[in-house]
Amino acid sequence: MHELGITRNVVAICAEQAAGRCVSRVRLEIGKLSAVIPDAVRFCFDVCIEDTPLAGARLEIVEIEGRGRCRDCGNELVMDQPWGVCGCGSTAIDCIAGTELNIKELEVVN
């Protein structure tokens, strides 16, 4: 489960940015095409925050839908997988959203 390593890194980054202050909330953006499972991150988060400035922090995850743009016709489409077929029949699709994994917000308590 690579989500454990990802969550450890998120916690380390948040703790560093908090600079010794307690963290009460973390908001992540996770793209549906990122190969990161939000429920696994939620599970790992509770374990990873123990004995850190994030202990007791609330995790919010915003899932970003996958979107692609056809290189042949320019049409944009919603994607459930990192590949697909455009309405024009082309498979030349560039992923334009859904691969994100961002720490969007960090709420600290002084």
C-alpha cells in the first residue's frame, strides 16, 4: 500500500510548515486518476499523526474528477481511467485533470 508512504510524507510536510504549532485541519486534493485511494489515506492519516503536531487533526479530502482533452478535435471529456476514446473516435487524449495530489490547506492553532 503506497498510501502509507504518501501519508507519511504529507504529515511530515504539514508538520514542517506548522513550525511547532498544532495543526487542527488538513485539506488534500486527490485526483481520481492519481492511483491514490482516498479511504486508504484516511486510514493511514490517523496512524501517521500520532505523536506529531497533527495529533487530533481532521483530514478533509476533495476528490478531483478525471478530465481529458482530445488532441484531434479539442473536445474535453470526463475520464474514469487514464485512457479513453473521444466521441470523434480518437484515442489521442491528454489528461488535463485528475492526477493531482496536493496539500491544499493547513489550519494551525497558535
